[in-house]
Amino acid sequence: MDFTIPDDLAEFRKVVRRFVDNELLPHEDHVEEHDGLPEEVERSIKKKAVEIGLNAIGMPEEVGGAGLDVLGQVLVTEELFRALGGLAEVVPTAPSILLACDDAQRERFLLPCVTGDKQWCFALTEPDTGSDAAGIKTRAEHRDGSWVINGRKRFISHADSADFAIVFAVTHPDREKDRITAFLVERGTHGFAVGQTHKTMGHRGYRQAELVFDDCVVPAENVLGEPGHGFDIAHGGLSSGRVMTAARCLGPMARLIDEGVEWAKQRVQFGRPIADYQAIQFMLADCATDLQAARMLTYSAAWAADQGEAAKIVSAKASVAKLFASEALGRVADRVLQIFGGTGYMNETYVERAYRNARIERIWEGTSEIQRIIIARNLLKRGMFA
């Protein structure tokens, strides 16, 4: 494996770091206090992100994205998520599933997401289905040339602000497979409404809400891909999604360690900086070890994807990276808060915010338990990622 970073990507990382320092970090207190940003600030961040080429980093250049490979996306995501998630998520993105758009859909949905002119949301999870995604109950019936959707989605990120939702619904209930279709449902469509907005433990400014479909009529031209093949086009992005979740754990780990080291050097107890005490040194050493291991696993999974390794192998490596990085972030956040003592428990500190934010990483994009199932199945069938 070769993790050598090309000069142009190394320079871009520096540009992203300056962007985070200058455009995102100054707004962290506001996001924490108000659960969002003023509209003019959000517009400014999006505009500057587009100007430096930070928008849609995984999209091909021909549609206006940065065209980075998976390892490049990991390196940029690591830098970006040194900021709180509610700020990092303001940067325009476009999910890989939108590459399945036909020409007309590309103009209406994909390209405006790349430029930051439209916000999307991914509507799969339901009140009764989380990890068991295939068990969704939302239905879409074909009537008079259109599709009529009924059901409810839950915990949908950006649901309250999205211009359209990528909605998964059962269209062929009698089939054992090829049962689910993906739809592009625009805000304002009759029968489509935003339900309850959830109050979450962490990630202020990155809100989740319910979506309600009550005889929602969607034209046939808003089917994404082919009817019955919604999961086929979605599964292509699952491995990369797990790798990116691992990557977004690296930035907070690095920042927590930096703050822990600085605090240990300047915090004096019993006449000495607490950095002089072996107990503190061991906690910092364990944090550094967790970060380095998480980085290598994440970079390895990204490199495997870029090298075109078999999809099952990439999936297993992505699960290992996501499992380890998300759980390592929880350990690092806990240790650093302990180093800070009572100060780390105060809401105005990054440590307290990162501690809260870290918990969700073990749940979304596949729980730790689901990742262990994927890893074990691969191990029992093929050996250690052979």
C-alpha cells in the first residue's frame, strides 16, 4: 500500500485547513447556542467552499465536483471535521447515488447540489426499521402513470431544510428481491410534509426530522434508476459511506489530542504541570495510538477502493475502519475529558461538545454491531479479507 500524498492534494489539505480555521471554527459557539447559523453566514460558507473547490469532493469533474479519489476524500474529510459537524455539514455535497440521474434529473437535482444551490436528504430510515433497511414499510403504488407514496421516514438529516428527498419505498411487495425503488421527491409536492424535528444529544446545527407521505403523487420521471432497483444504486455508496464516517472521526480525534496535550502542559496541580504525571501521559499515549491505528485502517480501506479490489473485500475493510474509528473516537473523547477534569464537563469547551457528538458515530452508517456482523461473515467465508 502506498499512502504517498501527491503535492497538489497536500496543498489542497492546507487550503481546507485554512478554510476550517477562518470560516468554520469562529461560528462554533453560535451553532451550539442557536442550533444553526444565520442564513447569510451559511450562504457565505457555501460560496467560499465552492470558490476553493471544496464542494462535492467525490463527484466527477465533468459535473463540477473535485473528482478526488476515495483516499483524497478521506484526507479532506479528516481536515474538514476538525470543526463541529453542524458546521462541516454546511459545505455543499452531492451523494453518489445521484450519479444514477438521467439527463433531465441531472439538471434538476445533481448539478444544483454540486454547486450548493440545492440541499438534499436521504430518506431511508423509518420508525420500525433502522439496521433492517430491507424491512421498510413505506409503499409506492403505480397509478395513472404516476407513483403514490404513503409512509413515514424518521431521523432524516437535513429533512427540515432539504429541497428534495431521495426516498426509498416498496413498489413490488410480492418479490423476494428487487422490491424497493428510489424516488426524487421535491419539497412542496402535494402529500409530502416535514413532521417532528428531533432534538438530539449532539451535533447542534445538523438537524434530523421526520418526513410524512400521505398519498404523495410523484411523477414517473422522478424515479431514480429503474423501478425495483433502488437498493442496487444505493449499495454502491455504502462502503464509501462507511469509510467517510471513519474519516470524519479522525478530525475530532486529532483536535481532542491537541487540546489534551496543551491542557496537560499548562494545567498545574500539586506544583507541577499534570503532563509530568505518568497517569496523564499514559492516557495521551493511548489516544495517540487509537488515532494512528484508526488512520491506517481508514486509509487502507480507501486505498483498497481506489485500487479496485473486490467489492466484498472493500466492504469488509470499510466496516473494520468504521467500527474501529468510531469506537476509538469515543475512547479518545472520554480520556481527554478526564484529563480536563471538571472543565471538560462545561458546555463552552470543545471537549464537552466532541464527547456528545462522538456517540452517534457508533450508530449511523451502520451500528457497531452491524459492522461486526459484516466483518465476521467475510472472515468465515473468505478468510482474513482474502
